[in-house]
Amino acid sequence: MKPLIKTRLFTPGPTPLLLEAQARALASNFNHRTEEFRRLVRETIEHLRYFFNTQNDVLLFASSGTGAMEGAVTNLLSPGDRVLVGTAGKFGERWVGLAEAYGMQVSKVEAPYGHPLDIEEMRRQIESAGPFRAVFVQATETSTGVTHDVKALGEMVRSLPETCLIVDAITGLGTMDLRPDEWGLDVVIGGSQKATMIAPGLAFASVSDKAWKQIERARCPRFYFDFAKERKSLAKGESSYTPAITLLVSLHAALEYLRAFGRENLIANAALLAEAARQAVKALGLKLFAQHSPSNAVTAVCAPQGMDSGAIIKAMRERFGAVVANGQGSMKGKIFRLAHLGYYDACDLFSAIACLEVVLAQLGCSIELGRGVAAAQETYLRLQSPALASVTA
Ligand SMILES: Cc1ncc(COP(=O)(O)O)c(C=O)c1O
């Protein structure tokens, strides 16, 4: 029998698309130099402020998230500036690569893959090896599935007038409590293919007053990702260059949905699914790659002893159309990653765990079918809050 298979994304970006947002984009036919489109841009920026939980400026670029990361480097720094990067995975390494590409002197605090950053070591570096112009970090390190204590970092950096804290929250936004204004997160970066439930192609950056002051003095060359130029354009409801119109229309629609659903509910949803996934994985006798400070965005799971995680990923995709992410770099073949950010629900998770059980059994693992699903269900029953129930009803 030939099985009917639907494709379902369980990757931490791209994530499943919100159908209403896609449909709105398909039905739109805008020219961007019109009042109608300017209104849409202004509303989108307001919605983004809500999503970021900030009163700071939020900028928008037609690029993947890395574009805004690069923009943060070139807009806030001058060649030769000293910077500190807290790195715990492939995306922390991206900050290092970006800062080095523009001639910064980079100091690093490194955590082994699967571990969160040692925040006290960051404090020691900031206090004894500074001054640094910028401290770079991930809110959540998607390659390993850990979360970092950006609130504590904000407390360290906010009293230093010459240092900005730059947070890659590309998978942190919509999956964890983030308070840029209260915590002193000077630049926060996001990307469209994550918790905002739309396709890849837009990058976001919130910028604090302290960061704007640093931008005035910074001398790195910049052109497309010129933050000050983009701020001026966005104030008029425009972008400096041709905007990604269809993506903006779907972003506007998705953010309307998210505003009605509620930022805190979105975060609570990711937290619930992540905890249920962790309990399921443990019940199946598998090991979590991130033992401490696991993120709500993605759960990284170690492949059973002697098995390449690629075999699990291949079987999940071929048998069930369930697209799960492999490890990146040296983690490839050792872990697989199951996402929870954005448009995922309990039904997605229950079925992913059920499929995983079948795949593991077929690959010869001795597991008891249903154990992981039961653990996920029990966690769901334990944690499902009445507030979330009333919103989703
Ligand atoms: C934490 C983090 N930082 C940076 C990126 C890079 O974003 P993009 O691929 O949109 O450039 C990703 C993408 O997965 C990410 O998860």
C-alpha cells in the first residue's frame, strides 16, 4: 500500500505558516508608494513593538535574520572596537564571525555545545577585561536548544554607558519572556520565519536610545542595513528600498493574529509544548542534549547510542512527512531537533512523538510504544492553564 503523506514542518525555522496570513498576502496587490501601504507599514511596526515587548524603535529589513545581525555590528561599531561574545553554539559563532569580518577585537566566553553560557564568567570578563563597546549573545541558541539569562546580562551592561547589549532573539521572541526596555537589551534581533508564523525573508531589529547614541559615533561602513536611514524611512511608512511587499502583508496579518492571541499566550504555548516534549523524550529513554536551561523554542535530543540521528530524521520524513532538523556542524548525526516556536500546537506535538516512537521501533530501538505520547499527554494535562484554554477555545 502506498501511504498518503502530508508534509509537516517540525523545524525551528522555517516554521508552519499561518494560513490566514498567507491568504492575505496572495490576495494583495499593492504599490508601496501609496497611502494604503504606508498605513500597513506603520501598523506593522506598532504590532512589532507589541511582539518585541518594547517602546524602542523597531526596524524591518528584507533579508534573513543574519542581515539584521550584520546591521547591528556595522551600525554600532567602528573597526578595531573591543567586543565580548558569549557563544554556546553555531549562532554564537556567527556573532564571532560577523564581528571579526568587520575588524573587531573579539573576546569570547564559550560554553560547550548543549550547555548555557556561564553568566558569572561573562560578568568577570565585563568587569575585568573591558571596556567593551558591545556584548553579543543569543537569547536562545537554536543549534543546541539552550536559553541564556539575558536579563542578568542586561543588568550588568545597562550601567555601562559605553557598552551596548545586542541580543539575537531570532528564536527567543515568542518563546520566552523578554523585556528589552526593563532589562536594558539595546538591540534585539528577530526573523520572520520563526514565531511570527510567516515565510523567511524579513529581519527585525529593535534599537534603544543608548544604541542610537552609539550609532551616531560608529564608523563601520554600511549601506543597505543603515539603521538611521531605515528609521527615517519607516517614520514615513516607507522603507529605504523596495520592500518585500507580500511578506509585509503576511507579517501584518500574522501580527494581528498574534496580538489577538496574546504574546504571553504564545510564549506559554511554546513553554508547554517544550516541557511536554522533554518529558516524552525522557520517558522514551532518550537523552536531552541541553540538560540545563533548555529553550522553549526547540528541543534537541541525542540519538540513541550507536545510531546516526540522520536515520531518525530520514525515516520521520519518508514515512510521515515530518520534517525534523538535524544537528548543525559537529552536532550533525548526533542530535535531532524538534521545534515548538510559533504555529505549533499540542496536536502537532502528540503526533510527532507518536511518529518518533514508530520510527525508533522500526530502527530497532527497544521502546514501549505509547510511553512518550502518554508522558506528553500527562504534561499537557498538568500544565494546560485555564487562561490558555479560554483563548484557544
Ligand atoms: C538563534 C538564531 N540566530 C540566527 C539565525 C540565522 O537566521 P537566518 O537564517 O534568518 O539568517 C537563526 C536561524 O535559525 C537562529 O535560530
